[in-house]
Amino acid sequence: MLLMDSSTKISFNRCIRDGDLVIVYERHDIMKAVKVCENSVLQNRFGVFKHSDWIGKPFGSKVFSNKGGF
């Protein structure tokens, strides 16, 4: 049996933190890799998305823009 260090184990329950890389689905056929920085924003046709709103949410969460887009 192979022993694993629990500190390096991948967890799918972890929340987004500053410095994480996330995949943003803008449409069903358009994705972007975005590095989360607390004072940054992602701006697209759906509105302005503050990275600070992402921090603390579980990966896979739906987030909303200033215009109500998600």
C-alpha cells in the first residue's frame, strides 16, 4: 500500500483562495484560465467580476457580475 501525505492530497471540497488558478466558462465553447488576485477583476460582455467575490467560494460555484450576468 502506498502512503500519501495528506497535506498534498487533492481536495475537491476546497474553496478558492488568492493565487489559485480557476477556469472561467464564458460560454459553452469559450473558457479562460484566470489566476485569482484579490484586487483584480475579470471584465467581459457579461459584466465586471471581482476576484474578491470568488475567494472563499467552492470551486464550481456560479458567480455574478455587477450587471447580474454569471
